[in-house]
Amino acid sequence: LAQGHGRTLRNYLLHWTEVVPPGRRWKRRAKDLPIQQRGAIDCENTQKVCIVGAGIAAFVAARRLQQHGFAVKVFGYCGNKNLGGRLFSEEWDLQAHKMDGAKKILEGAQSEASTIRFDTGCQWVTADDPRFLSEVERWQEAGVIEQWPDARIGSWTSKGVFERIPPADLPALFCGAGGMARIVEHLAHKVGDQNIE
């Protein structure tokens, strides 16, 4: 799945899932099954998985588990209003929002004309693993992610000069269409609101 998490999860599922064969009372671990039977484990109404965290890897894992018959429940660290993990997009109305210590508060009517949106976490993703690239392609088809052409990526020197990395030296960069949070919103919709706490 995302950046190698899938291998760990897959190994866990294949080696530690408890299996109850039809008509039997005893349990055995999936690692004891012949390899060709491991992908055909009957999980109907027997296996439930709790996923803690609500970032990209959590939702991709949740969707894959659902596709294999598992019942999943995703628990975000801060509740379902803060989904996304590092893919977090902020909305700020320059007229209506104010800071009260570390909290953003609303002190008036919001207006689209005075609202700005920006990513406070990850601003882009790369996709060099073929499995993750296939996920990115599905997100592109859904209109939630797009390639970022001619991105200005670099660093500031101690003298305050921006040193840009030549575009030819960068991998393909992908960003959320309308903010990185769009990716997780799309994945959350696929998993189902009723499965998110």
C-alpha cells in the first residue's frame, strides 16, 4: 500500500489471521495453511479490524480489507473532523477567522472572497512504487489528484536566497485537486462514514 505499509499489513494478515474452517470448532493460523489457500480465507462475519489513525495509509488499508471481506472501523487521532494525517488542508477567512492562543476561532460571517486555502502538512506525493502509482492513477481518474507541472521546489540558504531544484531533477509530483485533504476525503467516502469514528 502507501510507501510500504502494505507489505507489513499483508504479512500480518497472511501469518496471524485466525481461521475457522467450515464445520470445524478449532482454530488455526493462516500461516499454517498452504500458500495457495491463504488468499481465499473466509472472513465473512468473523474478522473485524480496528485501524488507529486516519491518514492515507489507514484509508487505503481499510478499503483493501473491506474488499477482502473484513469489517473495519477507522479511528482518527482527533475525531473525524481531523481526518487526513499529514494530508491536511486548512481554510482561513482573512476577515472572519482570528487566533485565540493556539486555536482558530470564527468571529464573523465567512465569505468565499476573503477565504484562502493551503496545505499545512504534506504538499505533494511522489509515486515510484508501481502499486502506489496504480492508486494515484485511480485518484486521477476520480479527479482528486493531479500532476504538479513546473513545481518550484528547493530550499532557502542562510543568506536568504532560494535555491531551486531543477525540474528535470525532480520525480513526478502529485498534489490534491483543491488541497491534499481531497485525497483522504475521497478514500473516506469509499470506506463509508459509518465506519469512521
